[in-house]
Amino acid sequence: MEKLAILGGEPVRRKPFTPWPQYTAADVQRLTQVVESRHWGGFPLPTPLAAEFSERFAAAHGAKYGLPLANGTIALFATLQALGLRFGEEVIVPAYTWDGSATAVLFAGGVPIFVDVDPDTYCLDVQLVRQAITPRTRAIMPVHLAMRFADMPALRALAAEHKLALIEDCAHAHGGLCHGFGAGAAGDAGCFSFQESKLMTCGEGGLVLTSRLDLYEALQSIVNCGRPSLTDQYQAKMLGSNYRLTDLQVAMLIGQLDRLPEFRAKRTAHVAILDRELARIPGIRPLPPQPGLTQQTIYHYVFQYRPQGPAPSRDLFVAAIEAEGVPCDGRFYEPVYRSDLFYATPDNCPQLRIDRAKPVNYATDFSCPVAERAAYQESAWLPQFTLIGDESDVQDVVRAIAKVAANLETLAKANPNLAGKKAQSRATRAVLERQKNY
């Protein structure tokens, strides 16, 4: 049996994976044209370049309107503001997601209410959403996570039944299609991120999709310092700020959209290999196929670590995979109510106490066992750039996971401290990295 690299053996792979982000000569040329135009900002809104990109992006997802803006968190915040969220109203959010999904609600004056996720998709559990609805509930915010979609047909019906807004967090879902809806086109609005790790990126940035003209006009005003929208059919008066995306960023996004189908095809083909091969490894469970998912979107490939008998922690397991030369994470997300970065108290967020006999206390009021199991015991995340090379890269991923899985008994006897930073939350690691770089 091969000795694990984390215990001093030879790693499966030393060659780096395909770098991300990717760019082409056409991107450099387009960026140069913007630089030479001396029009680098995002005003007037939308610029011709931004209008071109937005129309193409919206059409690719089946929505009428698209509006680029500063980042994904601002996309969620501005959408909540445009929908008229009132101070103290509740928004249902999955517990297992990035903090920004919930902090956007706080910034807009709302109260995020955390609901557990489905064990096969890690997306909102619709039955638990139903149980969480109260007279204060104003909106539901499903997150399409990693490689699976929330159950939008069921959530659409539930939102209609209770007259709630439905806002899709599509930060992981560029180009996806499920149950006949493109990502971001099934609800009132869909919010995307173009942060550097995402499937489309311009370094930082975001976009909102909607097919509602009233919402589109309100969003334009909010993003553009309160100025009226171009059409101004609804004549909404909104308190705005400057959340415009620059033309320098939009220039990069046009090339990213051009190449999205190419990379999607590669990821989809390679995911089929991973699903088949990992299903043969004891203690490893690929996420089950999702009915209705007809165009995959793979921000990360996620599988579940479910060992039998004596076994190391999930954190040590993923650290051993990474030592074999394959990037792998376990605590990619944790339940937001447990996150170091989610610092929400009645003192800094007074909406948590307004008209309530007892303030919302995120440290004690929420328990989401599926999300907690995913975060601390079960999930393993492989970044999407491991899937955009050739098939030999994918076979190396399979070999690394199989090698570690075959040595679980030995690894279980190893020093748990070998997990190192893998045993820390992403938030804690971010803090430590900032401190190290000062």
C-alpha cells in the first residue's frame, strides 16, 4: 500500500492544475480599447459596453433585464432595497452558504432567518422553509450551491402562496439550467458574483437579472446614485449610491461569457468521470444526480466523506488529499450563524430587537444539523479549475482520493494536528492570512 504524502510518502501529483482566471489575446485587446477610449468608469448607466454584455447575459439565462454592479453582496442588498424590504422584516436564507448571503439582508435592514439544507443538494430544504415562514417574512433567498440548484418549482409555489419575494443567489450558478429555468430567471431576481474564483470573473463585480421592469428601474436608480432609470415608467424614487461596474471590468466579462460554454462542456464531461469513479471508492459518496438539471454549472465539485469503521476526521482527510497534490477543502463554508465573520448582535443590528419580546440571538436561536454535518464532518470541495484541463488531471484527482481512502485506518492513527489550517474555518484562515501579511 502506498504511503500517504501527508505521512512522508510520494504525492500522486506535483504538476500544477490549469491556472485560474483564464484570459485570451482578445481580452487584452478589448481591455486596451477601453483604456485607449479614456472612458473607464460606469457612467452614464448603462454604458454601451455594459448594455451589450447585460443583454447577452440576460438572454443566455432567459431573463429580460440584466444590470451589472459592484459585487455579488451588493447585488443582493440592492435587490432587497428595490423590493422595498422594511426594517425588521425577515428573509429566509440557507444556513450553509457564504456570509454575504445573510449580511446583505442585515445591510438592507432585514433579519436573516436560517433554515437547514437538503442532504443531497446542500440547498434549501423546502419543507423547512415552509415551517420558518412567519407574519414577518418578506422574502425567500435560495442559494444554488456549488453544483446543485435549489428546488425552484417548489419555492416558486411556496412564495406565491404566501405572497413572498423570491431572490436567487446565483454566485455559483453562471450558465446553469434547471427545471426549464436559467439561473436567476425563476424568481423575482437573480444575483450573480464575478469575484475572482467564480465561473465568470472580472476580479470583483456582480449582476442582477430580472424580468420585472419595475424592479429593473428601481435597481438602476439605487446603483446610480438615485438618478431615475432610462425608461422611468414606474417613476420610483429610490435612495441610491454609486454601485456601478466599470467598463474595464465589463470588457473582461464579455470574454468570460464567450468562453463559458467551452469551460462548462469540459467541467460537465469531467464531472461524469468523477461521479463514476468516486462512487466505486468505499466511504465516498458523490452527490446524487438532480432531476431537472439539464445544464450543469460546477463552481466546485462536492462529494461526501462517509467512512465506515475507524477513520480520521474529514479535515484530516481533505488535508491528506491536498498533500497528494490535489486542492481540496472541507470547511469551505460553515453554518453562517457560527461564522467568525457573521458578527450580528442587537447592538450593531438593532432590527434584531425591533418589536420583539426577545432579540434574535444567532448564537443560540439556530441549529441546522445537516448544514453542521456538511461543514464539519462530511463535505469535500474540489475547485472548478481542477476540471478545465485534460482528462489526465481528473484521473489524478481520482487517484489521490482513492489513495487516501485506502489508507484511512493508518491516517486515523496519525497526529490530528496534521490537518493544520484545514481544521480552521475559512473566516479564521482569512483573518490569519491578513495578520501574516501586515
